[in-house]
Amino acid sequence: MHDCHAAVRRLAEHADEFGVDPARLAVGGDSAGGNLAAAVTLLCRDEGTVALAAQLLVYPNTDQRERDDPAGEQDPLLFNRHSVDWYRGHYLPDHAAAADPLASPLLADDLSGLPPALVVTAEYDPLRDEGEAYAHRLRAAGVPVELARYDGMIHGFFAMPGAFDAGRRAQDRAAAFLRDRLGVTAPMVPADA
């Protein structure tokens, strides 16, 4: 997470070198990457290092605490609470680390002043409830939030637009959100393309 923050800081500090506009930076990720993106927004705000324009959180892991989660059994074959426990065990040094808001952004005392967010969740995903709870807490803190749950979908669908129409729709929505928040004009596509 600190490496991600350092990369964002470097990009902002050397924007000319990289050919980017430092006023139009966003972070995003899915699952554990959503956790990292949410934590980076907290660090950027708290340290005043980078003013991010947006955050894209796709079924983010926002609460690393262990719990009994019946929703986690909705997908017994691909990604479930047992999978989440396994990943958590490899990410955190110990159980106590789960209480740190940089590991569990949902536990941050203050979510105000964070960049606008698009939070994407899937109906049959053990991370669904914590992602949606994070979106609600962001909104309650005055952060502009779009929350999009894709019914009938499983964890990972966003990366499978060829298999799931919902994956394509979610990617299109993410692209539109980022274009809007970053002030990017969509490229013109020929009618026969």
C-alpha cells in the first residue's frame, strides 16, 4: 500500500516528465486492488500529498476483519469467505492489523475530503456488503459516490467482458465515470467501426 502511495506521489511530483496533468489523477482497482486504491486515497488526503480527482473501486475489500459471512457461501466454487480468509492471511502480518484503516478503509474514522468514487459490487460476492457499506459511508461523509451493484454476478465479472455482458457494461460505466471526473473527451469512433 505504501508502494502504491509512493507511485502516485511520484507521478504527481513528476507530472511533466510523465506527460500527465497532475490535476487529473485517479486511482482504482478491483478486489485487493480496490483495497489498495481506497487506502491510497486516505493517505493522499491525510498527508496532503496528491489531490486525486477520482477513485474507482471494483468489489473492493474494505474490511479485513474476520467474520462469519453467509453471503460468502453464495459462490462456493470460485471466490468465497474461505478464499477471502486465505488472501487476508497472506496480506496481513497478524489479526490485529485488520483494525488499521489503511488495511480496512471502512474502519477509518473520517472519510470526508476523499475524491468522488464509483463503487462496483456483484450480487454473489463475499465482498459485496463491505463494498456497499464503504460507498454509503463515503456518501454520508459528503463524498460524491456512484454505487453500482450487478445482480447475478460473481467476484471477478468486471474482468470478464467477453463472458458476461454485465462485465462489459461495468467497464463502460467505469470508463464514463473516469472520463467525466477527469474531464476527458471520449474519442470519436467512426460509425462503421
